[in-house]
Amino acid sequence: MGCTSCATGANGQPKGCKNNGTCGTDGCNKLTVFDWLSNMQLPANMEPFNAVEVRFKNGRKEFFQNPENLTLSIGDVIATEASPGHDIGIVTLTGELVRVQMKKKKIPVNLETLLKIYRKASQKDIDIWQGVRDKEADVQKRSREIAIRHGLQMKISDVEFQGDASKVIFYYTAEERVDFRELIKEFARTFNTRIEMKQVGFRQEAARLGGIGSCGRELCCSTWLTDFRSVNTSAARYQQLSLNPQKLAGQCGKLKCCLNYELDTYLEALESFPNTETKLQTEKGYATCQKIDIFKGLLWYAYEKEFMNWHELTAEKANEIIELNKKGKKPIALEEFIVEVPKAEKEPYSNVVGQDSLTRFDQPKQKGKKRRNKSRNKGKVEATAGNVPKNNPTNKSSKKPRNQNRNRKPKKNE
């Protein structure tokens, strides 16, 4: 997704163009559309579609008409019509693909209803635009302090200045309706500009802020996911997942979008399984389903009076018993339909290297010293015993007491 200026630098660290998705190649934006018609010419006597797609901050995209027939290409910074004043954006798509995108987003393909493009942005326009964007972080901090002082149950997640600094858009999230009339008045006095409040959902807020999911990767909504489909708890039930809200919820507090990724595969696999609420009728009694394994195609049934004993059946055998019950027949017991699958023999584990002991480095130091002293004394004794002849009667004990001659009196001759 990164452009050349966002490539990896020294020591594997990203360089980063620090433009937050506003670089010239537009490669940092997750909503970038590849213009596969750029190298193709239009048929004869056909005029090009006179509209362009323009992107603003946070992936916000709008379509504008080009009444002046300006020569525009992807990455150009332009001044567009706004209410009031003008706004600064970047061209992301031109040509016939703009018509396709408008149809995809269900926007009427009528150039007269679209806003206009004034001109290509001058250096003065770009300086004003960059100046107000640098102030967004400070404005967001001050706006949060004001909202807390008013005691409003809302969270201001992002701030966006218009290109000519004539208007500020505050994006906020709230669980209930918020009366921010007094808040807007104080914002207007503090920031001396026109104020607009926009409420966004918790999923949109997570997509704007980004983060790392439980899988260890960046959030899908902030990298490549462009639409938010509804996620129900039934998706977790079909996939045999525990209904734990702490594990199923993402950083936005809602159910994870990835629960829908493999749902179709699970639903297709469950078509060959019998209904888990259907009871199996046998002469031994009724059996109810306790557990299923979609990957292995197995089901576990237990008799109503023996819930501790589970019987493993394949999906084919369970369907076979259900068909017999529909015909009014009852098998003797479930044990007749159990198929013993030969298990692959696992090679016994052998500690070849001998490094699996967690306490192999936990030997106390005192034992090591004693062993060294014993080995030294043993070497001295062997050396002393080697100098004494074998037939010497004094070779009974090579070790003499230390204090043997300490109390002996010296002789006169000495």
C-alpha cells in the first residue's frame, strides 16, 4: 500500500512520507482505485466523461464536475466548490471509471447536480491548507476539554478543517442523543470559525484511528475493508464459537467483521449434517445431539438417561438413522453404527539432545564445590599412595591426622 517515499529505510524501519495519505502517488490510501483504462483510447466521436473523483481527509470521497475542462491527472491538488468558500482535495480518479464508481455508489450520473472544480490549487492555497491541518491536533485536544467541562457523554474522535479554514468539522461518537447547542456556541467563540458536527459509528471511528487486532495484524477496517456489513451472534453459533463478548468483540466494541469471512464455508459444510435438535430413536431409548465437529464430520449423541456416555457417529450414519426413523423403524442401539477409525500411530517422543529438562541449569553451587574438593583430595591420596611401596607395612592408611605431631616435645639434640 505504501508509495516509494513510504518504503523501508535503514534497519528495517519505515521511512514514512508523513503526509498521512496525501502523497502525490496516492499509494497510502486504502480506497485507491486502479485506473485500468488509462492506457486505452475512447472510440471515435465519444467525449470523455467530464467528472473526477476527489479525496479529502479520512478517506472521504466526493465527485465533482469539470466545467472549465482542466487537464487533470491522479494526484493533482485542486480547489473545489464548498459551502461556504472552497475546499482543497486530491484527484484520485478520472475518465470513464468515474462513471462506473458513481453507479456503484448509487449516485445519479448527472453532471449538472455535481459541485464544480474551481482551479488547480495555487501555492497560497496549499500553504493555508497545510497550516490549518497542522492545527487539527491542538483543536481536537481543546474541544475535548470543553466537551468534558460541559458534561456531555460524547467523544470527539477527529477534527477536519476545510481547505480555506472557513469551517471545522468535528466527528464524534455517542451512544445516546447529545444536546450540543451550547457546545457549538463555545466552539464558535473559541475557534472563531464555522462549526459542523458529524456523528459517526463506532466502526467508522476504529477505521479512522486504526490499531492492532487480536490476530496481531492491523485492523481490516483501517487497511483494506471499505464497507461494514452487519454481524450477528448467529455467525459465531454456526462456527461453534463460544459466545464470549470479550473474545468476539473488536476494538470498536462491536462484533468482529472477520466472523463473516468463513461463514459461507461453514454453512455449506453444515448442509450435510442433520439437524442437531432431531432426536435419534432406538430400541434402547432416545438419543440427543451433544456436540458436533464440522472439520471431521462427526457428531456425539447421548441417551436421555445416560448423558455421561457419549457415542461418536459420522454425519452419514446419523442421517441413516434419521431415515430409518422416518420409515417407522428403530435400530437396536447406537453402538451398531459406530465406526472405529484407525488412528495413526504417533512416534514416541525421544529426548535426543537432552535439553528438555527445565531444571538442568538449576544446580546449586555448593554441590559443585564439594565435588571439586573430593576430586582434589582423591588426587592427593592417589599421589601419596603411589610413592609408598606395596610391601611397606606402614601403607595401611595414607592419610595422617593433622594434629599428630603438634604436642610432641623437641629432643635435646634438636
